[in-house]
Amino acid sequence: MLRRHPGAIVLGCSTGGEIHGADVLDESLSLTSLSFDRTRLKCAEAAVDDASGSFDAGKKIGQSLAAHDLKTIFVLSDGTRVNGSELIRGVRAHTGNNVVITGGLAGDGPRFGTTYVGLNDAPSPGRVAAVGFYGDAIAVGHGSAGGWTCSVLNARSRVRRAMCFTS
């Protein structure tokens, strides 16, 4: 991906399966590509050895991404070494409560052994990686525990092309 799209941010993780339409898939790969005209992006990552390092990893991510125009953060983390609540508490220590944070913990199918997160290189265990989205041209909605809400782009935004790739 990076050779074909120099300058792109490539973020990903292992999963417990992918949802594609009405299907739940295992042993597959899903890719999503986004492009923005007026939204600045910045990525950050941190290493974590075990759950006791979750808050500090979150602080490192939050400190790296914090800015007055930060709107949302999408974060992926190792699913077996990270306490997600402590990770987000660490991020919020630098970003405050007005930034929308979404993402998730990497999975390992039904094994719960080793999970992988990658940011611009090969995925590996013990990583937390995030992308910050900046500026007034983006607004993000989110939902959980019972369904999705519509992601709000912005009245001035227009989706010109969307593609879904699976294999």
C-alpha cells in the first residue's frame, strides 16, 4: 500500500473476524481508503508490554496528537496487552473530553493469544497506533451498545467516491 500510495497513512490490526454487509468473515482481509481535501491527519504510536502500561501509552498518543483543532481520534491497540479503559483515560489526559475517540482492540480469532497492530509498516504485537483528524471540515458521530448512528460529515462535505475491497 505504501509503495502504491506514498505519503498515505496505513493503519491496521488483526481481528476476530470481519463484518462485510450481512456476512461475518474469518481468514480474510478488509481495506478502507479515505481521502480528505480540507482535513489534516496526523498519526502516533506507542509500545505497550502489558496492561499496566496502558495509561502511559494513552498519554503518549494523546500528547502527540493534542491540538486546538483536533476533532477525532481513531485508535487501534493490542487486544491482549492493553486495558482499553486505561488507554483512553491516558489519551484524554492530553486531549480533554471534547474529542471523539473511536477504534478498538485487535483480535486473534477465537484464540486470545497474540494480536497485531501496524502503522505504516508490518503489524506486530505490543503496539497502540492512532490517527488524529483535524479542522472544521470534519465532524464525526459514533454509536455503540445497540447499534450504529450515522457518521455526520458536514453540510459542506460531499462523498465523491467510495470503494470496498475484500478478499
